Amino acid sequence: MTVPAVNQPARTWRGELIAMFVLAWPLVVAQLAQNALFTTDVIMMGWLGPEYLAAGTLATAFFTPFLLLGGGIASAVAPLAAQALGGRKIRNVRRTVRQGFWACIIVTAVLTPLIWQIGPIYRALGQQPELVELAEIYMHIAVLVLLPALGQFALRSFLSAVGSTQVILLVTLAGVLLNAALNYALMFGNFGFPRLELRGAAITTVIANLFMFMGLLVYTLTHRRHKRFHILVRFWKPDWPRLIEIFRIGTPIGLTIMAEVGLFSVATVFIGWLGTDAVAAHAVALQCASLAFMVPLGIGMAATVRVGIAYGAGDDDAVSKAGWTSLIVGTGFMAVTALLFITMPGIFVRLFLDPNDPGNAAALTLAAVYLAMAGIFQIVDGAQVVAAHALRGLSDTRVPMYIAFVSYWAIGMPIAYVAGFVLGLEGIGVWLGLAAGLAVAAVVLSLRFAMRERLGLMIRHQIVAVPSR
């Protein structure tokens, strides 16, 4: 059987599985590598000591919702470009990418002043002053990562839509290696560099992300398959209909991601009330869960493209195959990780905290418990992220945003607080709240995709074209 092109609808379930795999595996590995970049930071912060790990966790918990809000807006490039390719409207691909960059610049200008206020905000929330001071030192440098990181979201979305996902993997792997080497040099003063500790981690993060953005941009502008799109032609000329469409589709995506990540950030704040050991343990468990999450996330990104291409081509049967294939594969993988986290959590937590250090004893015990709890929600976490991405391929983002806010903030967060602090379950209760919110989102989003025709989601909408662009 001939392997189907990733930018064409599939005719059979087997064909869709092959097309999804060809598109998804580099995205999955790239997401794992991207997460490995942050995992490297977490591990090396842990080497500095629990207080540095806790401070770094607080900083990234604050920054990540803002980053993913902007990244969600930029990622609207993927469904819009995929739909344009499915409908064979090549000019619309260029318009989409160009205005995606505009959106990145606008978002950076708006969010940077807010991120700068990490210190006053955390102090008002009652976090430990010494941890806040360290987190502020880190964030006032790392905030410079915002624009190149958002630019990566836009370029990855474009390259995914055109089926060039392997370069995303290669550039990300190079960025991970660069990040690890620079962290080792700047955080600990190796190779003749000064010991900058958290400042070194922040500088390294900025350099690594700038390197990855430039790598993807240079590839896109020079590769023979992609030069024809001319993504930077007339860059400074506005294309208001397309820019508005990117914000219309992308803002709910960003807010949906922010709602989920924001729930985890609030959970980190809750855990912060329990002390440094609890925060360090939470960081380890969360990092392991996040690492597993990268697989269904990569599959979900492929689902957005595959569904979007089928939707743009007007092939309703291919939409069904693309969505359900991705859901089955993503959820199946998370069932395996759930089993591992529940049955052998100790193996994973020892990768982050030295079991031979008596000072880590309490954090190790808590981390093993928290990771076992994380195993409970692995399956629903995989289902909700793939279902949400499949719906994005249909440009359905506004209602899923509402579903996310209700699931995570009206259900998950109250349960986390009540179970953790009213019922006295502390960290276990907080993790139960996370599981509850994700479960509700998974069920409702999956049902929405199943009922897409009845809900009118298969109606195609056209964007007014701008001549000569």
C-alpha cells in the first residue's frame, strides 16, 4: 500500500493511521524534546537545592500560562493553513503565516509588562519571600524568551500543516543539547564561566529559544519546498481580515490552554502553602506527568492538521477518520503511562531528587505519592487534549474554551481546594481536583466531536480574500 501524503485526506482507516503516524511521530518526539528542555532545567535546579527548584517552579508556573496564551493564538496558523491547503488555496497559507507573526508581536507587547510583575503578585498571594525573590530574579531575564518562543509556535504550525515535521524535531533536539550545555556552564560556573545559578538558567532559556526560532525560520525561507510560500513577502503590509481571523480562532485556543495550565499553576500555589518540600515534590510529579502528556499533545497537533485538511477539502468521512484515529492512539498511550505511574512511582522521582541526600527524604516521599495520583488522570488528560485539537481542525474553538473554563475552574479548582484544605488531604486533595477537572473536559469535548454534524460544526466558513497579497 502506498503511504498517503500527510496533506491529503485519507480514504481508509489504515491509510489515516499511517498518515497520522507519519505526521505525528516527529511532533511527538519534538514535544518530548521540548519538554526535556524544561526537564533539564528542573533537574539542574534540583542540583542547586530544593529552594532553587521551588523558586524555579514558582517562576515557570507563573510564566507558562502567559506563554501558552500567546502560543495558542499563534497556533491558529495550523488549522487555517491546513484548511487552505485542503482547499488548494496556496495564497491563503502565506497570508496566514505572515499575520501569525504579527499576532506574536502584538501579544508580546501586551504580555511582557504583566509578566514583569511576578514579584508583587506572588507576594500578594502569600508565597514565601525568599522563594519569591529568587523567582523574580529568574523571570526578569526569562521574560525575553516570549517573542522567539511565540514565533516558534507560528512556524511549527506552518511546518506541521505542510507536513514538514521532521525539521521541527531536529531543531528542537539541537536546542535541547544547547540548553543543557549552557545550563551546565552558566548555572554552575563550569568551563570558565561565572556561576550564575538561576540567572544562568534564565539566560540559557532565552538563547536556546532564539536559536530554535532562527533555525526554523532559516529552514522555511531557504528550503525549496517552502520558498514558494514566500511567508515574509510584504511582511509590513497589514492583512486585517486574516489577522482578525487568527485572533478569532486563536484567542479561544490560548484561553483554553491558559485555563488548563492556569489550574495547574493555582495548584502549585496551593502546594506552596504546604512548604518547600511539598513544592519540590509537586515539581517532580508534575514534570513526569508533563513528559507523558507530550505524546498525546503531539498526536493532537497532528489531529488538528489532519482534520483541518479533510475539512478544507470538504471530506466529512475523512474528518471522522482523522479525529477518531488520533483519539484512540493518544488515549491508549496514556493508559500505559497511568499504569506505570501508579505501580512504580519511585523509579521516576529518583531521577530528579538524590535519594542519598537525607535532606531530600520528605520531598521524595511526597513526590512518589503525588505521581501515583497523577497516574489516575493520565487517560482523561490524553483524551481531552486530542479531542480539543481535533475540534480546532474544524475551527471550533470558542465553545471548547467555555468547556475548559467550567471544567477546570468551576469544577477542578474548587475540588482541589476543598479536598486539600477543608477535608485535610493536603497535596493529595489538590491532585484529586486536577483529575476531576480533566475528566469532565475529556468527556464533554469527546462528545462534542462525536456530535459535530448535529451541532453544525461541519459548515464551512470563508474568509474574505485580500487581492494581490
